[in-house]
Amino acid sequence: LWVHCVVLYIISGVACFLLYMEYKHIARLRLLHLVRTTTNRSQFTVLVRGIPKSTHESFNSAVESFFTSYHAPSYLSHQVVYKVGKLQKIVTGAKKVYRKFKHFKGTTVDQTCRSVTYRCCLCGVSSNSFQLLPTEEQEREKPCVKNSNLNLPAEECAAAFVFFKTRYAALIVSKILQTSNPMKWVTSLAPEPKDMYWSNLWLPYKQLWIRRIATLLGSIVFMFIFLVPVTFIQGLTQLEQLQQRLPFLKGLLK
């Protein structure tokens, strides 16, 4: 009996030693990868959501005061996410449309038309064409879109990107719980800009959890609703068992 116990201890010790060497090798490769790769800004950035709203200070001031108080040695700077309203989107779209079609507006064929001579590529004969130029008065009357005061003030959102001096500090801040309330000051490593869906940052963090719970409940309800017709259709494929379980259907199934 003692031989079996000794063999089990030997096998367990060898397995633990092999696992230790394997994980040590993996950790070394990971460190080499982090050292050799180029520095990425997202590795130093933490996404903060659920910033508590205060009547005394803005979100910008709240983020700065919070991280300078609790993470002062490693805190570098931050950037609050701003929400663009529907009116601002309409104004931006109007500016884009105006820039596309402004060169079609205000061109006249008068004394400002100048003949331009081009060389034909096939026969070598010169051809005359006209270049349409807008008049000076129309150039003066054109409104300047770039200098227009149509920019509306943006609204701050309860989300911000916080930048740290080291990767280790950003990783630690993203993993620890900042307050006793898990719905406030929620931190996570910032994703890549191309992987970010910016419209979701405007939503409150509580609303995201409500949506997740609603989606889960909706999928459960849909599963039970879908289960009834599937069971009925599957029962129709086996008429003999259906007659045994539901005797009143024998007249219909004959």
C-alpha cells in the first residue's frame, strides 16, 4: 500500500513541477511580447463609467478630484465623454451638404467666362471650351460655413477616459472596486477606438444592466413560447404515441 502512496506523491510532484515550468515559460514570453511591442495608449487608459452626478461640480471636476485623491501617484490626466444632441447632428449634416453643393451655386455664363484651349488626344486638333467662374459679387454674398457660430455646447456624460503613467497602475485601477456601490465609479480597461461603440457611452450604467436583464427575461419568455408549437409539431410526427396519450384525438387521426 505504501508503494502506491509514494508513486502517487511522485506523480503529483512531477506534474506540479512541469506546470510550474510551463507557466514560467509563458510568463517570460508574455513579458518579452510586452517589451518588444510598440506602446499602445489603450494599455495606459481606463474607462470609467457610473460617475455620480453632483449639483456642486461637473463630471470633469468630479473625475479629477476623485483620482487625485485616491490615485495621485499614478494619475496623469483624463478626458470626459461628451454627448452630441440631435440638433447638433442636424447642423453638422447641413454643413456637409452645403460643402458638397456650394461649388454648383452661383456660377453664371457672362463676361467672366474665359475660353480655354485643349489639345485633342486623337486627331491633334485644338478644341475650345469654356470655364465657368463665379462673379465677385456672388463670392462676397456666399455665407462662410466654417466661421458660422452654429456649434452648440456639448453635454457631459457620466463616462470618462482616465490616463495613467504606467500599465501596472492602469491594470490595478481597472480591476479593483472603487466604492462600496458597485454601480458607481465602474472601471475597466479601455478598448481600442475601432472597437468602441460610442453611442453606448452616453447611456447610464444602470440602464445597461436593465437592458441586459430585460434581454435575458425576453429570451427566456421567447424560449417557453416557442417550446409549445415545437412540441406540438414534433408530436404530430409520431401519431401512434399521440393516440395513446390523447385518446380523444383517435377520431381525427384515423
